[in-house]
Amino acid sequence: MGYEGRLTWGAAPAVFFDRDGVLIEATVRDGRPYPPRTADGVRPDPDAVDAVRALRAAGFALAVVTNQPDVARGTATEESVRAVNARAAELLGLAPDSFFTCLHDDSDGCSCRKPGPGLVVRAARHCGADLSRSFVIGDRWRDVGAAHRAGCAAVWIDRGYRERMPEPPYRRVPSLARAAAVVLGAHGGR
């Protein structure tokens, strides 16, 4: 079911990107993705700049919705997460205020931690987006779950992680370039 607070029809469609493993490269250890620890470690996904440009040119509002539980776990600081977000924004041509971050862990029970819809809903309100016309592009089951709960379409980039599979429905693609093509194709068909 979609989010009860769906924004009004006629507002802009949006794309809500996950950050690590989608827009910027993640380090994969033991089949699981991990974020860069510092701004110097930020490397854009090879398709990210072109995807951002193409989606923006098609009229999509763009935002980043990212879980960063390492802050709650004590292995990262809020400052380091903000620095990574700022560097990613700079490299990808995104507005710094288009990053929405959950610093909680599962045990905190917050609604902003994906698969909860909180980050997506907050980002949609910020950019005036219609959730029913929007997409979440992610590389983990939590991203797809957040899309479902917020009432968005989900595009899952299968990076081959060793973790839980997302619940359907979603479009499964091998790269950010293909994810952007799916969104553009679906948008063109409306």
C-alpha cells in the first residue's frame, strides 16, 4: 500500500536515489556494501553523472535518500556522513539540500530508516513531488521496501550482494544507466 500522505497529483515526478552502491561506489566486503568513510573516498558510479543529467533534463526532481546506521553504531560520525554527502553532491551536480539521511539503526525503530517511507516522504515534500509518479532507484531490499511504502515505483540495481532479495514489484537492472533508462521509458509512456 502507498503512503497515506501522498502528495497531490500534478506535482512533479521525482527520482529518489540511494547513495552508496547507486550514485557513488560502495566497497563490497563479504558480499555486503559499505560506504566511503571520508569525502576523499567518494567515487561516483560510472553512470551517475549522465543519469543525473538525463533525469533532470526530463523534468524529474532529484533527491538522495540514504541510511547511514554507522553513526548509531559508533563507527562513523555525523560530520563524516555530511562530508561524504557534500562531496557526492559536488561531483554529481546535485544540490546539497537534496540529501536526506537516516542516522539510526534498526533497533531505534524510526520511520526514516529504509524500508520505512520517512526519508522518501520528507524528500518528496522538500521537492514538491508526487509520490505516485515517482521512482526509487536502489541497490538493496530496503530501497525497494521504502518505494513500496511511500507509493513509488521501484527500480532495483542488482549488484549481486549476498543478502535478502527485495519483495516485488520492482524492475531489476544491472546498472544505474539501465535504471535511468527504465525511469525515462516509464515516464515517456505516461
